[in-house]
Amino acid sequence: MKVKLLTTISFFTYQLSISQTEKLLHGKVLSNKASLNKVEVINKTAKTSTRTNELGEFSILAKEKDSLLFFSKDYFFTRLKVTSENLKNNNLVVNMIIKAEELDEVVVTSMKFQKIKFDAEAVNDINNRKTANDLTRYTGVSDGRIRYSANMNIPLGSSHPKQKHEIDDRFKKHATAYCTPDFFSKNLNLNADQKELFLEFCDADPKSKTLLDHPNVLATMDFLYTKNEEFKKLK
């Protein structure tokens, strides 16, 4: 009789402990606030699983510290450890991140072209061959072509004219556009003659080019204040 009583008490104690720790956990799986259907919900600890319905909802038996896995082929794998708060609230919300679309393989081939060598000697050689094949100097009949056109189009040796260098006045235009005339006269104490020289002084600083790439009123004024201190020291 005592043995049966002890067996019955042990059975009920075991059932009570199970009911206190294990609970039917309800939850929902979303992605960007959209419900996800047919997501595999796996209780790795208890080795049980289920799937979400069309509303993204699921129910699975779980207890504290159980490891839940959420799997869908189009989304990144998600892992969650059950806490006592999850069991208490019984309204688990899981957000899954969609995988980026995989692009087809792109092969970029680097192609190198042989540089064309072009110098004065090569041009002279071309002119000599053209002159040798030119029959107009023997027949006196013009065929409409301009003789020695290569010499006319491509200046050679020391006779080619000097190339004109364009003046880059972008910073001057930038500074005068962002700062009023009063700023130069009152804030920087520069007169009209000094202003032009000062702007050329600023333009020589490589930092002025960065202001052109990222124009900003405060940054421009701060740069001009700094350069003005240097400009005054030159006097």
C-alpha cells in the first residue's frame, strides 16, 4: 500500500513539474511588417517543430532556455533562446531579414591596347613617302590635295607654338559667391586691391580645391579667416 502511494505521489509530482516549466508558446513571424507563411519553427532543445500559417502565427511547446530556430529559404536563418519573459507574455514576435538577390556571375576582363608611338621622326618619314609618291610635282596637274598637310596640322621641333594654359578661377568665383563684399572689407579688413591678391593666395593652397568639391558657407569662411592670418604675416 505504501509502495503504491509513493508511486502515485511521484507521478503527480512529475506531471506538476512538467506543467510548471513547459508551456505552449504562441508567436508571429514577420519581415518588414509583413506576415511570413510556411516558416519552419524548430525547438532544437525538445526536437519538435511546426510551421507558421498564412498570418505568420505559430504555436509550439517550449520552456525557458529552449533554443528556437526559424528557417525559410528566402530569409536569413534566425535563432532565439526562450526566456521567462517570453513565456509570461506568450506573444513572441520574430523579425526575419530577406536575403539579397544573388546576381549572375559577372566577369570583368581587363583589355590592354598597345600604345601608338607617334613622334617627329615618324611624321617626317610619312611626309617623305608621300612626297615620293606625289605625281603632281612631275605632271604639274593638281589633284585637289593639300601637299605637306601633315606639316601644317602637326607642329614639329622648336617651331610649335606655346600652349596657352587656362586660368583656373573657380575658387575666386566660389569665394565671391558665398561671401559678400562686406565680409572681405569688414571681417577680413581687405581693400579692393588686396582682395584679388588675397584670393590668388588662397587659390594656391590645395585645400581650396576641397571646398569646390564640397561647397559649404561655414567651411569657406573658416578657410578664408585662416588664410587671412597667414596673408597678413606675409606683409
